[in-house]
Amino acid sequence: MTYKGMFDEIDLSYKFRKLKKRIKELNNSLSIALEVNDKYQRENEKLKEDLARAKEDHQYDNLVHQKELESLRKK
């Protein structure tokens, strides 16, 4: 093997290690991003449920108040 061949092999080995390290970093970043996304998705669903309950409560309150007003007008 020539000196050039040895240096090419060392260079490829270095690049390979560097790429493996970068892949590991990217996988770690992806895992963190997926966890954060999952957390926000669950929180978003809870907020949607809370909003739906609040709307139902508001509709019920409006109906009760409307009936109260109607009964007061009849008097």
C-alpha cells in the first residue's frame, strides 16, 4: 500500500467516525423533538376537551338565563 493509500484510508476512517457521531447526535435530537411533540399533542387534546366542556357549560348557562328571563317577562 502506498502512503497516499494509507492516508486515504485514515481520512475515510476519520470521516466515517465523524458521520457516526453526527448520526448519533441527530438521533438524539429527533428523540427529544418527538418527546416534546408528544407532550404538546397531549396538552393540546386536553385543552380541546376543556374548551368543549366550557362551551357546553356556556350553552347551558345561556339556556337557563333565557328561561329565567322568559319567566320574569311573563310576570
